[in-house]
Amino acid sequence: MIPKSWQPLTREQMAWRAAQDLKEGDYVNLGIGIPTLAASYVPPGREVIFHSENGILGMGPKPEPGKEDPNMVDAGKNKTTLVPGGCFVHHADAFLMIRGGHLDVSLLGAFEVSESGDLANWTTEDPAFPPGVGGAMDLAVGARAIRVIMEHTSKRGEPRILKACTYPLTAAACVKRIYSNLAVIDVTPQGLLVIEMIAGMTLEKLQASTEPRLQLAPDWQVLAPPEASEARAA
Amino acid sequence: MIPKSWQPLTREQMAWRAAQDLKEGDYVNLGIGIPTLAASYVPPGREVIFHSENGILGMGPKPEPGKEDPNMVDAGKNKTTLVPGGCFVHHADAFLMIRGGHLDVSLLGAFEVSESGDLANWTTEDPAFPPGVGGAMDLAVGARAIRVIMEHTSKRGEPRILKACTYPLTAAACVKRIYSNLAVIDVTPQGLLVIEMIAGMTLEKLQASTEPRLQLAPDWQVLAPPEASEARAA
Amino acid sequence: MIDKRVNTTAEAVAGVRDGSTVLVAGFGAVGVADHLLDALHEQGARELTIVANNSGNGDYGLARLINAGRVRKVICSYPRSGDYSAFLNAYRAKSLELELVPQGTISERMRCHAAGLGGFFSPVSAGTKLAEGKETREIDGRLHVFEKPLKGDVALIKANKADRWGNLTYIKSARNFNPVMAMAADLTVVEVDAMVELGELDPEAVVTPSIFVDRVVVVGADA
Amino acid sequence: MIDKRVNTTAEAVAGVRDGSTVLVAGFGAVGVADHLLDALHEQGARELTIVANNSGNGDYGLARLINAGRVRKVICSYPRSGDYSAFLNAYRAKSLELELVPQGTISERMRCHAAGLGGFFSPVSAGTKLAEGKETREIDGRLHVFEKPLKGDVALIKANKADRWGNLTYIKSARNFNPVMAMAADLTVVEVDAMVELGELDPEAVVTPSIFVDRVVVVGADA
């Protein structure tokens, strides 16, 4: 184990960082898990329109306790709401939006990402459980920008950003940006480019947790989200 | 010219005859021209639902004078109405209904029909005019029953029911029944079967106006529509 | 007078044959025709192929059919949702077969059948394990997979309101797979919360036009 | 604040390049964005490929563009509709090309592009003159033709109401090609009768969701 002189981002802080890149007017699909949290961290006053694969365009925040509507759920089957300007479509139209490149951004979770942007996020091939793919393959193919939020390493400390994915692919060469708990990394034709690292992190230390070769952007910045408590309150 | 001891049906009478075969609850597309007239001759009390290719399901009769709506037209661009229970869909859905076999009956006009049910109704290859196909090929392929209303012979008295069509095909082997101004003829695997003829007509005389061999159904009936004036008033 | 309303859920599912492919709409527990699924359980058809997004919950609806050994195959995108123990037990016992299909591909394959088309090329799943054995084609420099139309013998639909012709509206995200599945089966059976008079539904806001619907039954408080 | 409204039809069609493929919605004279077509005439783009059901009427809208020699090709199902003399003259002078496509195939090819698919097999036109040169395949005993996606650089859309996000509703049979074309272009420009407040359109009755719309301009009495 490498001794840590840094504090990895929390799930909320990773979601916060991803949310900062969502632009006014973007149509965005948030995957199940950490990506879902990003909806809470869009900077105030910035209108971003969230898409849910089950036929919601203009998904709002979680309902207040007691105001849950049994007919309003998100892709993770959690209760949700509709914002003014939102509307409902059926499944074929919801996936037409995804597959047809109408979404600006798809924020996904991942098990593994390769240096060429291959994504593995649908099955670990655990023989005890049936596989499930849901909308993962559709989302990995359709949006104009596919971005991933993931822990930089596995629970055992092994890299999850790899030369080649070990799990079955969701889609090849689709990921353009990775938000990890240690850094923000762009997948470029020239390889992986670190554009932000958390305070105290060095390229050498980050490389030690990453299989393929990393390059540091000349204008890289410190990845400095609000304190976890502030981020949560935003 | 064969001297006539019979009176061919009028356009209205042909439309009347076709309308008698429309059943309660049938979803029906009426082609431009004579088929459009059939809507007026559905027996009273029988609910038939008319489809228009431009996105109307539940098309009603012509509007009363002065009550025309510029946004309500039929496939022939004539003003029309909506009945209670009708609704609007977009073009891709309107043709999904056609192509997907959801219509019970498609009533079409024709230049020529072959003994195997080939249909030619979209172009005479007049070099002076551009061809137009509209929804003809979609309609000839999709409905559960494709029926044709047509004059039995051309203006020159030449057969229009042929061994093989001379004009370019709309679709092969699609027509199941022909309503002409002389007879009702079914296209069967065993050939053309005359199931009704107008009063005074004989199989020999009908055969003289028809290229392929006709058979007379053992239980054939006289095709006796109301007088033209009655039919028009119905 | 056209009247597609039937009085009981038993009448609604009457005639479903052994070996049928049944389209079961819904996403998780939302927009699922649970009353019709229960009626199908009573009706007795066996060796069913179920097309659904998920694989049932608890011991009601689809899960109950699975527990009763009536399902031969499930075509779905995400069986692992909620309490899917009924499916999991049958899957582990190898008493049913799973065909895993991406969610958008399931819905598009059903629309493809509904639209009278013979199949389509999709970039989704190209180059992955789920495309193994499928025809592929490079179109505009991108690998595509050939997908075939998917047809139901029966569709079990949950809607909000219907009229006697069978025009339907839905509520919020309970719309999901319902309008697509309603178009894609030979027999489309619908449970609704309420019937309204013909002409009462806004013609601009009908989601499923009557042409796709065969039988309607009112369930719940308004039954 | 998202606001897709522009103030003039000139702003609405700004940036259309020579050689563009323009999707022109409407059926006959119904549901056609005539104000946007006039603005496109003013704007000046040349060598246009027009996708439409018909070929224009009289000397306004599409017919005016044709008369001005700005149209290189028309992809349509039925050019012979109304007073189509503008088209007819250009057709006879061979100054424009006609690609005749069955009406349902035009709309499905545009939806195919909108849905991110690479093409589909259709039984329509199989074995006819319009299928000459196209790939065919027998599927379930029936001959099918391979049809490719059809994409617009620009779509000119006529709707009834819009909000500032670009959600749209239509009136009656003026809906026709509009929702399909709105999904199938890189730049979707809409003329509407009226703007309404965000949230005023019924979320169950929006026909074109805002995601497909880029610019909205109010025309007519409410402009």
C-alpha cells in the first residue's frame, strides 16, 4: 500500500466535479449510482435538462418526503419528479433520444475503462447471478459526450483504468472523460491526459494506481471541490 | 363494340358496393378518387374507423360548407373532419399503422390488376409529367385486405384486368378483391373468381372485357346497388 | 357499436395459448398490468416466453407466473431489479432461459415489428458479448449489428384511461414500454383505471390510438 | 436561462449553407413553415436538396425557392399536388433532380436517422421500379428492400405552440411530417403561432420534446 498524503474525493465530491462540466442547455442522462448524485450539484441558475431512460425528459430532484408519486421513478427505480418544461415519452422514443445522439452528455458509472476509452460497466460475469445490461450499451453508444465517474482503483487497490478492460465491454472507444476520486482524465487520441489532480497528488503517485501511461496536461489544475459537507448541502 | 344490354355501375355505385363489405370495427384506409366516396355508403349504425395517411385515425365526413378547417385535410388534400374517438398521429406513426398490417382494409384505385393480384396504380410513365407514388406502395403492402375499385375497362374499352400488368407495378400479388363497374371478382390461388355481376351481364360477356380467364362462383349473385340517385343520397 | 371493454380480467386474457410470447410492459414496478398477470396465472397458459424490462418482483404478477413454473424464457434487459428471487431461483435451477437484450434494442425490435419492417442495423452492442453470433455490417465507418423484429402473441398493457374504441392515455413515467408493446402484439389487452366517453380524450393527446387495442378491462377502485 | 426563441425568421434560418439538405415539413399546403421558407429565400443558400412530401404550390414557399433556381434536388413522394408548375417547369428543364420515395419510406428513413440506426429492411417497393439498384433480402418468405437513414442539415418546422425550451404541440392534421422531421436534422428551426410559459404545455401532450428543437420564432398574428 502506498501511504496516502492526500484525501480522495467522496462520492458526492466526484459527482460535484462532473456536474461543473454540464453546460446551460445541456441534455444529460445520469447513470445509476454516483452519476445520479450529479443532479444536485449543478451550479445555481444553470439550466440543465435531465433525461431518464424510462421516458422522462426534464427530470427534477427527489420528491420531498410524503410527496412521492408512485408513477414517477428514475432509471434506478427511485422516486423522482418532473420540472416545468419536462414531458413524458414512451420507451422507443426515450431510446431514440439516446441512440440518435440527441443527448449532449451521458454520465456513467464504470467497472473499468481502457486507455482507448473502452468501457466495461455491465457485467462482472459472476456465475451466481444473471447478467443485466439495462440501458448501459445504448447510453455508451449514443450521447455526444460519454463521461465516466468511477473510483480510481478497486477495493483491493488495483487499477480500474487499464490498458485493456478485463470485463466484457459495454462499448469500445466511447469514453471521453473520466472523473475519478483522484483526478480528471481525458481520453485523447494521444493517450490519457490528466487535466486535474487532487491536492497532494503527483503524476507519479497517480501513475502507480493506473495501468496505462498517463500524461500531465501543461495547464493541469488542482481538483478542489467544496468540503464534503458543503458539497452535500449545495 | 359489343352492344350493351346492361348498365355499368356509376362511381357512386361502385363505392357503395365496396362499402357494404366494410365490417363493424374495421380500420380502413380509402385511397384517393372513387375509394374516398365509400365513406358515405357505410350502412347506417355500422361503426367503421377511417385512417388517413397524413395522420388522422377516425376521419369523418366532408365538413359542412363554411365549417371547413384549414388544418383538416384528407390524403387527397380535400377538407375533412374528425369523428369523436378520432385522434392525430405523426407521419411515421401513420405509416407504421399502414405498413405494420394494423389496417383491416385498404381500398385503392388502380390502372391495372393482374390475375395474380399484381397492382399497378402509381404511374403511366407519361414522359411529360413527373411520376408520383405518394402512399400507394405502402398501402398496397400493409393492410390485411387490399381491395381495388376500378372501371372494368379503359376509356377505349380495353381490359384493365390483365394476365400481367403493362404499367410498372405498385406491389406484386397484393389485391384480394376487385370491385369493377361490372362485377365483383376475387383473386384466388385458383384464379379470378366472379362472385357478383350486374344485372344482364353474363360470364361470356364479362370474359370478353377481361384478359385472364374468369370462373363464375357457383353461388354468384346479381350485383344490384341502389339507383345512382339513392346511392348518392344515402 | 364498437365496444372493446370486457367485464373481467379473466375475459381479458381468455384464449392465451401455451407457448405464447407475452409482452409485459412496465419498468420496475411502475406501469405493470399486475391484474392481467394475475388473471394469466389463473388462466393457465404454460411454456410462456415473457418479454419485459425486468423479471418480476416478490411473489405477484410476473414473479408469481415464474414461481408457478409457467415461464420457459425471459427476454429482458435487466433481470436484477428489486426482489427478483422468483427469477433468480428459476435461473439458478436452469428451469428458464434468459435472453439478455439492451433496453433500447428490446423496444426498437418491438417497434420494428409493429411498423412492418424486417429488421434494422444498430450500433448498440456491436463488438460486445451480446452481439456474438449476430450479423454485423460497417455503415459509415461504424460497426452495426442486425436486429430482428420482436413480436408478441399477447401484450399486457397498463393504461390510465380508455374509451370504448380503445384509445389510451397513461400517467407520467408509467407510460414507459406500454405504447410500444401495445403496437407489437397480435392481441393487445389493457387494464385501465377508468373508462371515459368516446370523444372525451383529447385527440391531440391520445398516446395509443385505438387501432392497436383489442380488449380493455377496468381494474382497481373504478372496476 | 435556456431560451430558444429568436426574434425574426431571418435569425431563425441564419447560417444555412449552400448544398444543405433541408427537410420541409407539411402535407400539401397544411403544416408547412411558409414563413421560414420565405426567410430561406431571402437568406440566399443555393444548391439545396429538399426533402418534402410534395413539391410546392404557386409561387410562394418551396415553389418560390424552386423558381429562383435554388433547388438542386427534390426528394419527395408526390410532386404532382396542387399548382406545382414551379416544380414542373424545373423538372422539364432538367434543372433539378427528382428522387421519388414512397411516403412511408421517406418518413421512416428520417426516423431511422433520428433513432441512430444504420438502415432497415422494408417490404414497401420490393420488386418495383423504385427498388431498382437497391439491396434486397428475403425475410420470412417476403422480399424486402434495404433503406438507408435520411438526414437533414436543417428542418423547417411549423408548430402551434412552443415554450422557451422548444417543446412543441401541433394542430390537427397539420402535425403530419413535422414531428418526424424535427427529430432528423442537425438544426431544427420552428415557426409557431404562439409562445407559452414554461410548464404551460401538458407534459403528457407534448408532441415534440424540446431536445429536438434549436430555434423558435413566432409568426402570424402573434409575432
